[in-house]
Amino acid sequence: LYFSEWGFDFIKVDGCGLRAFPEASEKVRSGRYRALKPLLDLSAVSRSDIDAVKAIFEDINKALSHENPDGDFLLSLCIWGAADVRSWGKNMGNISRTSDDINPTWSRMLTNFDSTVTRALYAHPGSWNDPDMLFIGKGEFDSAHLTEAKSHFALWAITNAPLFMGTDLRTTPQSLMDVFGNSAIISINQDPGGHQAVVAYDSDDVQTLVKTLERGGKAVAILNRTAANTPVTLTADHLKFESNSDIVLTDLWSGKEHRFRDETTFMLAPHQTLIFRAQGSRKLPNGLYLSEQPGNVNPAVDGVRYPQADPGIHRSATSWAGTKGKGERPMYAGWGGAQADGAPFGQVLSISGKPIDTGLGILANSRFEVRNKGYRRFETLVGVDDSAGEKSSAVTFTIYGDGKLLASSSPLKWGAQAEKMSVNVAGVDIIELVARSAGAQNELLPVTWGEAALLK
């Protein structure tokens, strides 16, 4: 029906039945619904039957592919960031919800945004993070809240979120139509490189997000989460640009240009997001750091053995639950996952007491797959991250090219100096970065692929 008769090419599968109907539920006891053993528990990932939930969506994916072998459809997974979907949804769906439903409040928008913003390595062309629809046109994103509406749109765009409008276009005022119709910002969202923005500066008040664009340059968004005017400094280092060369920012709302070297400061209004296209001289003139190209990096195995709820996500008072009970506790699985320019549990990358500005952080017993687009050499500094709680187990770092062993490090323990690895990857399509440790508890052993870069 979907393909042969109705001509659908977008299919969203909601997981409501996976969590809603235990024997004790009112709907079952009343006879209106039959009991369906819950497989999903949003409030406790350890109570979710992850393998069973995953198998159901695998069956759906296979069925859709069988009925439409051309693959010209889009499958949307919606289990609200639960059941560790962050790690496997990318393998079977085109978009995957990262949180529970949005509502038209600034606070709830931050919740949904936070569930996506640290997941850059889990999105790539063909499979995107979905923080839910745009609520522009309602509540705190209506025409009386134009600053918030523009922030909402800019943040969804730079994180490669689907731009689904949830408003009645017949009654939408021109000021909001101008937000929806900003082609410069839409082009950032639709950039063919498919690299979700990476957090370059992070705090509870201000965040700076930087996205690499396929045809050169970067996009940068600066978010003021607070209700106060806030000065924010943008540096060349945030952009991975040379500080002694001109950097040109083009404001994607006004079209105005702003030039600076080294650093520049903006005063942001409450809840304002500035968004720019940026041009400058790259710090790495003959290549790209892997953290600049998350769309080409897949954490095929991220080392997470015991999925945990992420405590770093803004927790709002949800309109559908009111303020009864214990409040909204951490609930979206993904804590400890692979990070670009950060360690798995949120710390700065660091090996043997030396901070590392750029690289990939992941747990031990993991494997990255890196798509190589014509580069000839791969270089990195490897070691056990200083944030590790396990200090006696050694980690061996191994690099493969199209399945063939290219290089291995010495066994490295916590506190050991970083070891440089450099390999020829000319003609290699897929580079694999493997970190192995025998007998270690992965969650206690974060490792760092520091300054990891592909060079021409």
C-alpha cells in the first residue's frame, strides 16, 4: 500500500506500543487495549530490552527495503532517544529522534537541542539526528518572539536536523515566513558534506557550534541560552583557522560581513543565536582533522557496554507531565558515547597531563570507520585519556586500511606519553581505528585519538 498504491516515500514508525501497555495499565484493565509487554523504559535504560527493540526496527527496515528495493524512501525512527538508539539507529533508519516530544517553550527547545548537539559522530549522510519538528509559529516561537524563532531555526539547521514545519502556513505572518524562507541558512542545513556541527565552546550559558562545509569554509552559530545580554568571544581556534590571517564572517540573517584576526567579541541579546558563514586560512592547510568531518566518521563500535542516561541535557518542566512527581530526571541514553573534540564523559581531551585541542574521544574496545575521500596520509597522537578511572590496563591502538593492518601502537597505560602514528592511506577507501584492551571495563577507560587528521 505505501509504495504501490499510495506513493509514499516518507514513513515514520513511532514506538508508542513498545512502552505503553503493561497488564496494570488503565487501558488494559478497562478492556480497551490488549496487554503488550513493555520493551522500552524511557526513565531507566537498563530496563529496556535493547536487543528486542533493535530487532523490531531491523524487521521494519528489511520489509521496507524488500517492498521498495530502489530505496527511494525515508524511514524515521521514533523511540525518543531511548534503548541506546543513538548507537544503532544510524544503521537502519534515515532519521532518528533523540528525545521526547518538543513543545513551544524555550526551555523545552533546549532539552531537544541538547539531546542532539553532542551526537555529531552518530549522524552522517543518509542517517540524521532528529530533535523533533520546528515549533516556530506557536508559544515562545511566535511572531512576538522573533529572536527565539530565529534561534530555533538556526540551531536545527546547523545540527543537520530535519526542518519540519509544524505551523499553519495560511495564517503564518510574513516575519516568520522570512525565517522559514532564509535560503542561506537552509543551504547550511542541506550542505552536501553532511557534517553536523561540533561544539567548539561549551557552557550552560553559551555554546559555539562549528560546521565544516563541503565546498570550503565553515558555518558557525553562537547561542546565548540565558535571559540576559551576554558578551561572547569567537576565536580563530574555535574555527580551526589561522589566527594571523583575515577571517570573514557573513551574517546569514543580515548578509553583512565582519572581518577579524585572532578573536572578536559580540554582544548577544537574551536567547539570541548568531549564525555566520566563515572563510579563513585553515590551521591544517593540507587536510582535515577528523573532528572537522564527523559525517565521514562512524563509531561502528563505541565501547559502551552499559548504556546510561545523559546528565548533560537540559531538563525542562514538561507541559504534558506538569510538576507532580519527582521531575524530569536524566533519561536519554547516550552518556559516554564517542565525541568530536571531547572525551566521552564531557571532559577536554588530554593525555599525560597535556590538553589536546582536537581529536576523537571514545571508550576502549571500540572501532571507528573513517571514509577516506582521496587523502594520502593519516596521522594521530594516541593514548589513554586523563579522564580514565582505570589506570592499570594497557590499550593498543591499531589502524587498518580496507581491512589490512597498517600500524599498531605500543601497549599504552594511563599516564604514558602520547604515541604518534602515521600511515600511508593512498588508495584506501575505509580506514579503521581500533582501540583494544584486555580485561578492562570500557566505561573506566576512555581513550583519545588526538590531532587525528587526513592529509593530502
